[in-house]
Amino acid sequence: MKGLILSGGAGTRLRPITHTRAKQLVPIANKPILFYGIEAMAEAGIREIGIIVGDTRDEIIAAVGDGSQFGVKVTYIPQDAPLGLAHCVLIARDFLKDDDFVMYLGDNMLEQNLTQFVSGFQSKRTSSNPPSAQILLCEVEDASHFGVAVVNKDGHVTDLEEKPKKPRSNLALVGVYLFDKSIHVAVSSIKPSARGELEITDAIQWLVDNKHVVHHEVLEGWWIDTGKKDPLLECNRLVLDVIESDNNGTVDDASRVEGRVRIMDGAKIENSRVRGPVVIGRNAVIVNSYIGPYTSVGDDCTIADTDIEHSVVLSRSSISGAGRLVDSLIGYDVAVKRTEALPKAHRLMLGDDSIVEIG
């Protein structure tokens, strides 16, 4: 079985969190979102992965390399324009050949691993009525923002809709799909939707309409689409909730580190209090500050004279004299500094290369 990951703005018209960089490389607990998907595939026994890349292809390639750091072989498949998830399957035909494969949206985060989902599909493929596809679903309160599946009493998928105004089901497609070679005929047979994209929901519906069996599983645990600030912060919280303490930096005698805190190589904590769960990146410097629960501080950051919690600070950013920051996402290479009077708290979402003066 092979893997296909949609990454770097490819697939569909995604609004990036940071304006210049691939949102799939925004870190959760200081690890790029994309890496979680690659590691999940590797854990499920997949050794060949194709990554669909768009405008941010150079950054994705620089971060992932040939895949050897994950124990896999990576092939990059360029997509010149975001023409839909089914279009990604279409252009990956030479890589996928006739192999079964798992398709994974690179900005998804799942608590459930892929191993059972993949092995379950493989075992069904040897049955007398094997499925051509298997989709992962999640019960949601408002399904109008998602692709939606309708399932019959036998557990077979009968209908799919993309972002319906009046959903007939509360089962949303999570963004993890398993297919056999039949999907190649399906994506070649459908037409672009009203928004000009080849929808994977239309391709799966084509399979259903042409008497192919489509199975489903309902997700166990949490699922978060990390494309916006608040879901990303929530995902960061969930991942930090299960980290283990590890100190490879330096903490001076005037500082206190409480709870589960991971401090990476070269980081320095001076006259500060760090209360976990927290991750402090490589060569980060924390001075005269409070780093509160559910905060990730990226590599090469400096935080001075600032209280911050439930926030994500990306690499090479500097925050000085900012008072109290909560529920904030700070992009790469951002400078936040004090001007005059400090309010009690700030809520920030700052893109890359920003300079903010707080008064």
C-alpha cells in the first residue's frame, strides 16, 4: 500500500495561517503538522509516500527531504493550481499505479492512529465483496461546513455531499481515505464542481453509483482541522497534554519549572517560571517571564518580561515587555515589544515578519 499526502496549499484553495509559508509546517508542540501525518503512515507500515506540493513546494521539500528521517521514501508531485482533492489523485496516477493507497489531508490532526484503519481495509480486500474505498467519518454538530456522508443500515456509504446547506447526516468526512485502483476511473469520470474543483466526494459518489462498495469507520478520539487559529491552539493543547518532561537546556537557580515541560537543546531559562505542559524550542531564551500551560515556544525565540499562556510562538520571534498574552498565535520572525502602558491581556494572531508595538 502507498500513501498520498496533500500538502503545501495543494488540493484545494486553503487559506494559510501564515501568509508566506506552508501551513502544514506550522508546528504543533514544536513539530510541523505535516510530520504527524507522515509518521502516522510510517507507523501503519506504509513505506512509499507521494506528497502533492503547490506554491510552497520548496519549503515542504526542504523540511521533509527524501523521507529517510521518517523511514519512508517520498516522491513529490507538483500541482500547478489548487484544482481539488480528486485532481490530486488524477495527477498522482504514475506514482500510485494500481496499488491500494491511503490519502491524507496534510493539515488534519487525529488522535486515532492509522494502523487499525489501514489494516481493517486490507483485511476486507480479501473478502467476497471487497470495498473499493473506505472513508473515516466523525460526528459533528454542524455538518454544513464539511463533506458529508449518508450511511445505510448495513454500514455502506450511499450518498455524499460537499458542504451541503441542509445536511442529511451529521457524519463529516475527516480527510483520510483508502482507495483501490477503481478511484482512478472515478476521478477521470467526474466534472468540476461549481467552485471549479474536482471534488473527492463526487469521485466517491461515482464509485457508489457504479456499484462499488464503500465502507466507513467512525473516528475514535479527537479530530481537528488546523487551518484557523483557535483550532490550532486547541490541537496544541491536546498534544501537549500527553508530552513527557525532558530538559536538555539550562535553567538557572532563580527559575522554577513545574509540571510536564520539554526544554530542547540550547534553550535557556533565566529568572522565569515555566508551568507545563509547555515545550521550549532549541536555542530559545526565556528571561524574566512566565510561560504558562499549553504554550509552545519555537526554536531561536526570545521572550523577555512577558507572561504568556495557551499560545503558539513560531521560530525566530521575539517578544519583549508585552505584558500578558493569552490565546495567541505568533508567526515566524515576529517582533513584539512594549511601548508605554500595558493592558491586562492581549489576544494576538500575527503573520510572519510582523512588528507590533503594544502600548
